[in-house]
Amino acid sequence: MKKLEIEIRETKDLSEQQIVEINGLKQQHWKYSEAEHMRWFRENIKQDDKHVLLREGGELAAYLNIVNVDVKISGKTIKMLGIGNVCVSVTKEGSGMGAVLMAVTNSYLKRKKLCGILFCRDKVVGFYIRAGWEKVEAREIAVEEKLCDCNAMIYDPLRTIPENIEKISVNRDF
Ligand SMILES: CC(C)(COP(=O)(O)OP(=O)(O)OC[C@H]1O[C@@H](n2cnc3c(N)ncnc32)[C@H](O)[C@@H]1OP(=O)(O)O)[C@@H](O)C(=O)NCCC(=O)NCCS
């Protein structure tokens, strides 16, 4: 069996080669050019954002990013950690990598005592529910003040978030 390695790095500690590697993995799932992926990364990812890298036999097998985000719920602003760009290399999907990635992320969130938030399409809601996340049944979901036709999911083991959320919005794209 190949060795599994997990690391959590800040953007400022990533080499240029690692940034290219991350964007190469994202490109397997989101069909933008390499230049567009790199531009999105430069424009949206901040120096103190975190990157969870899961390697198998040295190769990047799964990835996600963790960013500081302000979440407005029914008028009140709450600091949370936003999880984005969750992906597993196409050759390794269905072998438990995604579950490992989410387990590592959940324990990071618990350690930081912060609630996690992410946005996703219908087809992956089940994956996140299996990973211990919950779907927010809000009437309105917005990212950077633009309405979003997606699902909002949260990881809130300390039960800090109110129930019956009407509107949820985040201040940045991640
Ligand atoms: C979604 C994704 C991260 C899942 O990773 P993965 O390594 O294939 O998932 P795992 O093998 O670890 O599966 C973990 C569990 O979730 C389930 N699962 C996986 N994908 C699922 C899906 N789309 N819907 C529902 N359940 C799913 C698995 O059956 C497994 O369940 P089990 O614990 O009962 O056996 C991966 O398929 C991927 O990279 N997809 C493309 C990118 C993407 O859409 N990312 C989400 C962005 S919001």
C-alpha cells in the first residue's frame, strides 16, 4: 500500500510548484484553462488561507482550502471557516480519499472551535452528510451579495448556529 500523507499549509508557505499542482488537480473537475485556475487562485486566495493536501505515494490525491469568512445569518455576523474546492483526483475517486480529507478538516474546525461552511451542488450533498455536515434550509443563500443557486452546508459540532435560518450570506468567494 502506498504511503498516505496529510498536511495543512498556509498559502504563504506553498511553493509555486505546489500551487500549480493544486490547480492541476482542480482542473480535472472544473474545466477552466490552467491560466484561469491560476488567476482565480491569485485573486481569491489570501496569504493566511489554509490548504489541506492529501498525498498518496507522493502524488496529490485530494485537496481543499480553508478560509476565514464572515457569515451573516439573519442580520448577525459570525466568524466561520469556509471550505472550498473540495476535490479528489479522478483516478482515486470512490476509494475513501474524500472521507479522509473531510475527517481531517472536521478535526481542524473542532480544534479551532469554529463552525465550517461550504456551498455545493445537489449531487454532492450526500457526500457531505456522510462526512457529518448538515444542510442549511435557508430561503436565501448569497455569496458576496450575489444570490447563489446552491446548497449551503455547515459543520457545527458545538451547536453555535441558530436553527430556522431564513437568509445566509458570506462576504467572499472561496
Ligand atoms: C465529491 C468527492 C470529493 C468525493 O470524494 P471520494 O473520494 O470519491 O469520496 P469517498 O470515496 O471518500 O466517499 C465517502 C462516502 O461518501 C459517499 N459519496 C461519495 N460521493 C458521493 C456523492 N456524490 N453523493 C453521495 N455520496 C457520496 C461514498 O459512497 C462514501 O460513503 P460510505 O462512507 O457510506 O462508503 C469527489 O467525487 C470529487 O472530487 N468530485 C468532483 C469535485 C466536486 O464536485 N467536489 C465538490 C465541490 S462542492
